[in-house]
Amino acid sequence: MTDLATHIGPLDDAGRGSLYQRLARGLRDAIEQGVIRPEEPLPAERDLASDFEVSRITVRKALDSLVADGLLVRRHGAGTFVTGRVEKQFAKLSSFTEDMAARGRTVTSEWLLQSEGVVTPDESMTLGLSPGAAVYRFHRLRCADGLPMAIERSTIPAFALPGTEAVDASLYEALEKTGNRPVRALQRLRAVLFDAAQAELLTVEAGAAGLFIERRGFLDDGRVIEATQSWYRGDAYDFVAELTTR
């Protein structure tokens, strides 16, 4: 019997509902309690069926329900894995590093570009800078626990940082040190399909669904301090916004 089956216990003791619902509930609890960690594979269907003394049809229905809820993902030829989804609150302006650290995950980045240049016409409009103004550009592949999560491209006015070398793990941390961390932001989100280059970086299939976010961050005095474009894996993120009537 697997450790997972030992943790869940006999389905006869798992409360009400059909067998597949009880198995799904047990698997959900195991995921939420960290018994199975993000990106870890589940045992094969035949092993789950043997451990819980149910049919493979029952196992498949339980897994199907968790796939539909976004807790599991099937990978052709590899098996069924915990998705490792991250819930991102739109109401809070926080960095990728802060989001992952709050969830106990280890952040790493792969630099794709780290350079100084002159603002482009589009950047000039977005950042409110005069033609010829200097900017820093930071393009990174952001990872959590070794899993590629997002491609991030940020452009920052050069006055905000002493140089490109000032940014290590967190852009917001570097901006905070110079007193230039944004205090509010405007964000726009839309669904996209990853092209071949993006899919290779994020280790997903070309054409896979993702989320594209454009963000402009502002200082207290209203100046734009950040223009960031991010491409997030659709199987790894849930974006949540709290809505009120006031």
C-alpha cells in the first residue's frame, strides 16, 4: 500500500457520497495537506484501484473530477500530476518573489535579458518619459521550486535604480531600496496561446493556454515607475479579485 493510501485510509470510513466522490475528497485533502506536493505524480490508476479496492473506472472518475477542478493535470505518456496552482490576489500589489515566499516556495530566475537602453516610442507613451530617456530592461523566466511559472519583461526608468546590477532576486525589493517601489498599479489580463518559443521556456506544449498581464506601476506622485508584461502558465495560476458593492 502506498503512503497516499495509508494517509487517506479505507473509503468505507470516508463519509457520504459515492466511492469516486469519497476517493476524490480524500485525494483533495491529501493535496491540500501537502501529502502530495506540487508537480509530484500520483500513483498509477491500477495501483490506486488496488490500494482502495475499487475499480479503475472509479479511480478515473475521481481523477477526472480533480482535473476539472484544476488540482490535477494529465501529461501524455507521463501520468497524472498535482498542478501546483498558485492563487494570486489582484487586490494586493506584490512581487512574484513575495507571492512564492508567502507559500513557502523557493524562487529562482533565469535571466533572458538585463540591459540599459533608450526608451522606445511605445515605452515613452507607457512610462510617460521624454524621447531619448534612459531605461533598464529586465527579462526573466520565473520559477518556483524549479518549475517554470512565468515569463516576465519589465522596463524601468533609469532614475529609479543605480544600474541593472541592482536587481537580483526581486525587482520590487531593488526599487524599495531606492524609495521607488510602486504604491499602486493598473493591470490588464487576457487569455493567450503560447507560441513555440514561449512554450519551450515554460515547458508546456506550443498552443497551450496561458494568461498575459500588462501592468503599470505608479509612485505616490503619479509617475509611472514600472511597465511589465508577464506570460503565466494557465495550469499554474488562479487570479482572484474580491468584489464589493462599496
